[in-house]
Amino acid sequence: MSEERDSKPEAAASDAAQTPPAAPSGAEANAAAASPPPAGTPPAAAPTQQELAVRSALETVMDPEIGLSVIDLGLIREVLIQPGRTLIRMMLTTPFCPYAPQIIAEIKQATTSVVPQECEVEVMPDAWSPDFMPDPGLLGFSY
């Protein structure tokens, strides 16, 4: 009987070795998704001093209907400082916003006050959502 007892642990160990690993749980899958990019992927570039200065200046540009800055609303999606021009990619809170021309003019003025070169503002067609805001609670209600 001692032979039977000795062979069962070995059999159990060999069965465990042949069993495929379980799929990762939700927490393990989320941790894998949050892992750094593969080695061949270039790291995201840190914002330059000029980009940070432009974003700071854009905090003064307010959405007249909502009363928050274009930065607080998360409308500014990208600031690209290029030789000879600055490109601002932004969204609007609503399609066909009646204040779009005014907001774009103020963005250009604020940007050129910091980086003295031509400023181009590109309005992206994407739909805006409070999810783009750094702090959606600024809207005054929870959603």
C-alpha cells in the first residue's frame, strides 16, 4: 500500500503539469493592460516648456456658456509646437457651437502671446464628453 500512496502524489503532480494555466482574472488582465509598452515602442514624449506655457495660457480661455476654461473642459486635445507654427487640436462641447469662432480666436490670441508664431486651430469632429475633463465634478453635478 505504501507504493500506492507514493504513486498518487506523483500522478497528481504530473496531472498539474499537463493542465493548461487558467485565464487571467479581471485584476490580472487589468494589470497586464497597465503594463509598460513593448520594448520596440517609443515612450510618450514629455511635454516641452513651450507646450506647458501654451496650456497654462489656454486656462484663461473660457467657454462662455459653461463658464469653465477650455483646459478644464478637456477640449484641448493636442498642442504641437512646430518650426514656424503652433497647431492646436481641440474639440467643441457641442456640434455647431455658436461660440466656436470666438473661442478659436481667443485660443489663437492666448497661444501667440506665449509662442510668437502663427497659430492654427483644428477643430476635431469627435464628440465631447465630460470623461475628457480632468475633473468632471467641476460641472457641478455627478454623472
